[in-house]
Amino acid sequence: MPSEPCVRSEPRVASEPWVRSEPRLAGEPRVASERGASVSGAGNSVSPGRFITLEGIEGAGKSTVAQLAVGWLAARGITARVTREPGGTPLAERVRKIVLERGPEAVSPQAETLLMFAARSIHVENLIRPALARGEWVICDRFTDATRAYQGYGRGLDPAWIEQLALAVHGDLQPDCTLLLDLPVALGLSRARGRSGTAADRFEAEVEEFFERVRTGYLLIAQHNPQRVRVIDASRTLPDVTEQVTRVLESL
């Protein structure tokens, strides 16, 4: 995939809160989560200890891409850990359940955001930072960009408040690279809601207009952070998506 992100022409919103770039500091630690076991393989052609995040709306294929990335790294002798947010550790997974479960009691956007960052704090300190310190690569299904897109653009919360929480929870820890799996909202929701044996969670049950705002937010984040965020066309076939992801990994 070309090094520059393929940001689609989306309507710009009145305010674009995520315009601040996120430079990576030299020697900056990276972290991992606990949903998957460490994986290692043979060979050694990629630098160790990178923090890779996967973002996108429902149905974008993040879980599939995570496994593709782990397999690619393992073939090159790189130890990688797959994790997710919210969740990643036993305690953070309990918070995840509160966030996602649909029930009779309302969860305000503010409470939702605080729960996300509570789970993230547990995840970062107990899994991600230790894994990165060991030189492992961490492949994380969602991180703070998800909060910016879902709670910021989707729910309309104050972006400055979200940035304050991000600074308090993980400081200067930022992903080395973010793969934004982009696809039309209708296609993503069709995939997500077509999964057999799974009931829609609180987010999957949202209306299409909500996800349009989230998608627009993600693309604006990518536009303002072109060195970190690489846009993957997730509407394509699996072999094509695999090729796009491989190109990004080879560039790291």
C-alpha cells in the first residue's frame, strides 16, 4: 500500500478536534493486551517492540487482520501479542461487559467514556506496557482513536476532555502505527449484524447515522495523522486486504 493514507473525500465537520499530530518520541514504550497468547516464529527481519492498533467501524474485519498480522510477524521471528479494547485483561474484560451489554439502565456518553478509559488504564498498565518493555509487538484491536471517533465524533463529547483523559491514562504512549480499516457503513453493519450466534451489543445496535459520524471522524483522524494512520480499504476481498496490510507491515 502506498505510504500516504488513502483518505476518501468525506464531508468535513464544523469542528475537527483531532488536528493535533502525534509525534512518536524516541525510545517511547509500547504496550500490549491479553486476549491472545504470545506468538513467535523463525527468522528476524523486523524491529521488535512495536505498538500496532487496528481501528474501524463494526464489521471492518479487525479480528481477521489481527491474526494476519500475527502470522506475518511470527514467520519473521517476531513475538507478537494480540489484544483488544475495551478489555484485554481479566479485570478490563469485566469493564467491557458493562460497556457493551444492553440493559434497562441507561449509560450516558460521559459514563461510557469514563468506563472506556478505566478499562484502558488497567489494560495499559497490566498488559501493554509490560509487553512492550519485553520487546514484544502488541497488536491491539482499538485504542484511544476509537474513543475519539465513537465518543467524540459519534456521541459529540468535548474532544478536549477526551484528550485530558488520554493524557492522564496513558501519557505519551502512542501507537507506532494504526491500521484504519475503512469501508462503507452499510457494508460494515451488514457484516456485523450477519454474524451467527451473536446478539447486537450497545454499539452494533446504533443507527446508521451514528456510524457515519464515526467513520467521518476516523477519516479526519487519519487525515491529520498521515505518518501514523494508514487507511486500508476493508471493502475489498480478503487477499487484497492482506496485500494492503502486508505492505504497511513491511514499511515498519
